[in-house]
Amino acid sequence: MIDLTGLAVALATPFTPTDTVDLPAFRRLVRHCVQGGVDTLVVLGSTGEAATLLDAERDVLIAATLEEAQGRNVVVGTGSNATRQAIAWTARAQALGAQGALVVTPYYNKPTVEGLVAHYGALAEAAPGLPLIAYNVPGRTGLNLTPVALQRLWENAAVVAVKESSGNLAQIGEIARTLPAGKTLLSGDDGLAVASLAVGATGLVSVLGNALPRATKRLVDLGRTGRPEAA
């Protein structure tokens, strides 16, 4: 079981002036985050340009993150609007040694609740034992993972957490209120981090943490221990 509480950083992917992945810069960024005390490293998320990278580039970034992690959790963004592609990426992340997969809800297609259940179920079968984090970001996908729909996903033992980036604090609060035991609610918005922690989130997947990991870690720690004003 993976512990996803605390601070996760959605790693950026630096590029060279010729539009190739700047691997030395990426490794420096990962080390910077590790030294800043982050709990989980998230590679190939939205901030990591996952939608525009080639498969070979994905492998290199996953491997580099694992090599620089120093014991931190490594979670890989493996979501796609095509279930077969998401299966391939999720299985590959597991094979390379990732501890979890961040799976955005299928974009553009706008699946039904039954479609979402089938999608995440297929990923769980393709990567047995790999924890899955459902990622709700309706501003990018065109689909909102409602608290009612999320209750269906919680029935899948592989879905251990949700990254909530709806920007809707009332929805975040309802997810926290109905959160089953053993599941984790992660804020996906830096700007709503303190409020989300106050209503029941126990972690943050941060973009700001790329630049200021130590300060962002302090913010999360304060918010989680009931000190929102200090946070």
C-alpha cells in the first residue's frame, strides 16, 4: 500500500532550445524537490507535458525520476482517452518500477459512469497490485468526476486516491465527507490547497512545489495539522 498523504510535486519537463527533453535539467529538478522534502514525485502529469511526449521520452523521464527519488514514492501519469493506450502506459510504468499511476479521466470522449468504471477496471487488471489515483480535472477533460460517480470507482480496490482539480470547494468537501476508509483525497490546486486541507484533504499535488518545495511542504504540514492561518 502506498502512502500518498503530504506533498506530491507534479514535475515539470524542461526542454532544450531544440525541443528535446533536457534530461540533466530534469534530474536537477527532481533532486531539488527531494532535497526540499517532498513525499511523492509525480512524473508525466499535465505539468510534465505528458500529452506531447513520445513513448521513448516517457521511459527516459520515468527512469530518471526513479534513479533520483531517494526512497520517495514515484507516481507516473498514465491516463489517456483511449483505454488501450492507458493500459499500455500503466503496465509500462509498473514494469519500470513505479509505485503508483495517476490516471486522468478520459478526455474528449465524455464517458458515462459505467464507462469510467470499465476504464479503471481494465487498468487494474492490466497492472495487478499497482495503486491507481483517479485524476479529476474537468477544465482539461470536459468531464467532471462527481462525488456520486467517484463512489462507484471506490468499489475498485486498485483506486486508492483521487486528485481533485475541479476548483469546486463544495465538491471537494462532499468527497471528503463521503470518503471511504483507506482512500485518500488529494488537492490538485495550489490556490485551494489550504481550503481543501481544512475540509478533509490529506495531501496536495502541487505545481508550485517545483519552485518552492520546502515552503510548499511546510504549507501542507501546517494545513494537515489544523493550522490553516499559519499555512
